[in-house]
Amino acid sequence: AQDTMLYLDGVSVAFDGFKAINNLSIIVHPAEMLAIIGPNGAGKTTMMDIITGKTRPDAGEVMFDGRTDLTKLDEAAIANLGIGRKFQKPTVFESHTVWDNLELALRKPRTIFHTLFYTPSSENTDRITEILGTVRLLHRKGDLAADLSHGQKQWLEIGMLLAQDPKLLLVDEPVAGMTDSETEETAKLLRNIAQTRSVVVVEHDMSFVRELGSRVVCLAEGSVLAEGTLEQVSANPVVIERYLGR
Ligand code: ADP
């Protein structure tokens, strides 16, 4: 449908007979943030791996932008469609400046050669300035990425993903290890990004999920256990018993 950015329809995958994802159906709308919560082993990472093509499901469809079945594509093709994934650990180029990290991220195609034998370019100056503004790092543009705080490295990496202009951004536990104020800033940052792009955040820090203020899906045993606002999901008796009340 037109108003669907991502639609997982009856997706299942088993590892050695164990169903990690079991008939999972999830919709993500354009310019919507969705938080995925659930206990360890619920299938959150596997779900992200299926969307990005790292894991191929045994059954079901993953429709992107109303027309492309991602289960037929490999990881590179899926990334090229406009799906960016932010893993938990930041992977920025520590020995380059904040500015040059973004400059590298904007190059197409980008190769290891560009990183090792970096020569600055004055292309993309406006775009870099805009993205650094979005991720609140303009004041650190001349500093080495190595000198950023943990939170700032995470924001820089989000900026590097924005450089690819994704329609869908997948974010895995972005605030692990962040200070309270960094966590708050990250919620603002992601809410801002979700005004124009779809964002899926896997998270188990409930106070952060509350700050995101987005729709929430709670997974358990590879299926949707509950969905709605955080208030609705956390009032669900099954969720309380299986997850929150631990
Ligand atoms: P979550 O991210 O919610 O903690 P995962 O998606 O990592 O959950 O894991 C879901 C279940 O699938 C777990 O029981 C895990 O042990 C199992 N699993 C995940 N990946 C593999 C794999 N490659 N091989 C075997 N089992 C796996």
C-alpha cells in the first residue's frame, strides 16, 4: 500500500528447528518511528537481520516501499534501496575529523582507498553542514572522531547513515552506554529524523522508549506479543508477566 514503508507479512525463520521468528507481521509507515521491545531471545536482532538481507526467512514476505520483496535481494541491493542500519557499537573513522567522516560517507562509491588515502574535497559542503546540524556536531567539525564522547560517536555514525539518504533507518540499542543527557538528546535527534524518514529502534531501555514517544511493538518468541503506545503495551497483562514484571 502507498502508506506503508515496510511490511513484514507472516515471516518465519528457524535455526536448527528452533523458530526464532514465528509468523511475524509488522507494518512501518513512512515518516514513522517504531520501537521494538521484548525480552532477550525474542527475535529482535533476527528481525533486523531479515530486513537487511543478512538472514533469509523460510517463509513470508518483506515488502519495502510498497513494491519490492526484500527476501529476494542480497544485503548490498537492500542497502542501495535506501535502508540504513546502525549497529550498537559506533564504527566511525577515528583518525579522521568529524567533518571528513561525513565527507567520506557522502562519496559514492566509497572504497577503502578513499579512507586510507584521503584527500579533502570541497564538494558537499552544504550537505555536510546540514547533517552536522541535525546530529548536533557542528561545533566539533574540526575535531578527530577519536576525541568525541561515546554519545557523540553514535550521533556521528547516525549522521553518516543520513548521508546515504535512507528511507528507512534501523537502529540497534543506540543509547547503551550513554549519559542521561546524551540519551535525551538521542531521543530528540531520532524524533527529528522520523519527521521525514521511517525509523525502527530496537531498545530495552524503557525510559528511552518513553522519550521516543513512538508506537511500540513488543516481541516474544518471534511473534508480536502486544503493540500500541508504551502505556498500552506496558499495561498488557501478558507483557507484564512475560517481560516487564521480571
Ligand atoms: P533478541 O535480539 O530479541 O535478543 P535474537 O534475534 O538475537 O533475539 O535471537 C532470537 C533467538 O534465535 C534466540 O533464541 C537465539 O539464540 C536464536 N538465534 C539467533 N540467531 C541464531 C543463529 N544464527 N543460529 C542459531 N540460533 C540463533
